[in-house]
Amino acid sequence: MAPPRDPSRNPPHRPVSGPVQYAPTQTPQPYREHEPYRGHAPAGRGGSGAPPPPAPPAGRPRAVPPGQEPQKIRKKRHWGRRIGLLILVLLVAIGGVGVYLDRSLHRTAALVDYPGRIGDTPGTNWLIVGSDSRVGLTPEQQQTLDTGGDNASTGLSDTIMILHITKSGPNTLVSIPRDSYVPIPGHGRDKINAAFAIGGPALLAQTVEEATGLHLDHYAEIGFGGFAGVVDALGGITMCLDQPINDAAHGIVLPAGCSKFNGGQALGYVRERYALPLSDLDRQNNQRNFMEAVMSKATSAGTLANPFRLWSFINRVAGSLTVDNGDHIWNLAAMAWALHGKLVSTTVPVGGFENTDSSGNVLLWDHDKASRFFGALAQDQQIPADLVAKD
């Protein structure tokens, strides 16, 4: 027997009086056939009529069958691999060039330990030497550059400079006059450039360290032929002279005003002292000014944007320089950068001249001023303004 019906759950049918009111909640749409799922043919037309696979849950990415990745994604992946490969090739090429240039440097034992050597001093000190050695020059080149015939094998240090790279503030480029009368270890007092002729770079470096109280960290030397080649590799250097230089006896004739010097003219400019009022002191100023001009052009936008000139310059520098055994091409790059920035350019305080029996006319340092001068550099401080020589 069926249970009695609950009237509250299923109310009895009540007739509706009056017309029926229909109020749709959405705008009626015209009838449109549903497009079949593209992955299956419609039933009855050669397909299996299988229903499409269920849609993935909301918020989860749809799996893409292998080999059917979107074209844009594949292109991005290809470009990523190409850029990575290009960067790798460039790094290998740069590394290879660096190794080649580093191996092109000539090396010598210039900075060696000796009893009582000065310990490390703050900052970084370079000993920069321009020798008048004719090694590597043919007789024709010597005649073209008017180098003369002396010192063909040993050479003298025509140019001696110390570059002090400070940890903060301007760097300092100091000229040491070649006729400076200083003690040469084991050989008594003599002109400082005699140390190079007697014992080469090692004796010169020791002489400079003991005379200045500075610990030398790096060494760089260039001869006549290398210097001229570096200038020519840059396409010449423009210099402006207040007065003409006319030293016909040594073949050095340069006009007043601004002109571009080729390698031979530049060599004559930095060597000349006989036609200058202050002789070697004026020559030192010319040498420092010319070095700054070379570094300025070497790091200029015109040189950096010209890969052929830049490579010619770097390659010529590497093949022309002699450095200490512990120096590398990246050390030279740091030196060039230091010369490119703000620089204090000066010389050792001079006390006077003296005529000696053994060494002839020599230049004497002002002992007290020189002590303050090099003492400041030894503490990585700026040289007192009253000790900075004016060009």
C-alpha cells in the first residue's frame, strides 16, 4: 500500500486564469548549427563521430601535442639559441685576441727582489722607459729616423717616467730627468740613465726605487722603432708648438703652430733638447704632453669606431713593448686608461746643476722638496701644489 502523499511537497494543479505572460530573460538568437570539432569528422561523413575531448579545467594550460608548438614560440627559441651562440663566439674571439696580444709582448726580468728592497706602497706605480736602442732597426730605418749610430745594442734610457695610479683622485705622471745625479747600486753616483746602460731594466728599476722610495709594480719600455711605428699606426699625432724647433745638426726641424707629426717627426720632437731653452727639462714637458696626446687619440671615438686603426695600434703597441715577466696585456690596458683620465703632469723638484769630473754636467734634485714630493706618492696622496712643476 502506497504511503499517503504530502501536499506541501507537491501542491495540486491549479488552473491559471487569464492570458499567459512570457517574459524571456535573454534576447532570442537565430538558430545556428554547431561547428563540428576540428579534430573529428562529423558522424555520417567518413568520421567516427567521436565527441571532442573534455576541456581542461580552468586555470590550467592546455597540453600541446609534440611537434605542434606554436610557430612564434619556436622562433623565439631559435633566436635565443642564435644570440647565445653569437655571444659565445665573441667571447672566444676576444679571448683569443687577448692571448695573441699577450704573447706578442716582449718580456724581461725588470722588477726583481734584492736585499733591502722597499716593501709595497699604496697605489700602483709604473716605470715607463723610452730607450734609444736601435735594436730591430735596419740601417735604412736608422737613417730615415736619424737615430745616429751610438748605443745600437745596449741603449740608454732617454725617457724615464713614473705613473702613479691612485686609489682615488687624479693620477700622477712624473718625469725623471735622464741627467739626474743619483746613487746607482754597486756603481757609485752617476746620471740615472747610466743605470740602464750598465745593468739594463733591472738595475734601472732598483735605482729608481731606492732614489724615490716608491715600490714599482709594473714596467714598460719602448725603443725608437716601436715608438715611431705606434704613432704611424694611429695615423699621426697633431701637436701645437708655440715656437719652432730648428736643430739642423740632428735633422729635427719642426714649424710653429699646429701640425700632424708622423712617426719620424714625433720621434724627433720627443728627443730634441739642444734647441730648447731649458734643454732636458723642456724635453720632459714635450714628452709628457706627447704621451697624453697619444693616449687621447688612441681612446678617442674616431679610433674606437675604426676597427682597422684600433687593431693596427693595439697590435703595434703589443709588438713594440718590453714589459716585466709578471705583466700582461690587461695591465697595459689599465695603464692606458689611467693616462686617459684626469692627470697631474709634473717633474722631480730640481735643485740645480753641477759639473763633475766623472759624469760631466749633471742635474741635482732639491733634497727636501724631493722627499716631500715622493713621500706624498708613497702614501698615495696628492703632491703638494707648491711642488707641482709648471709647464
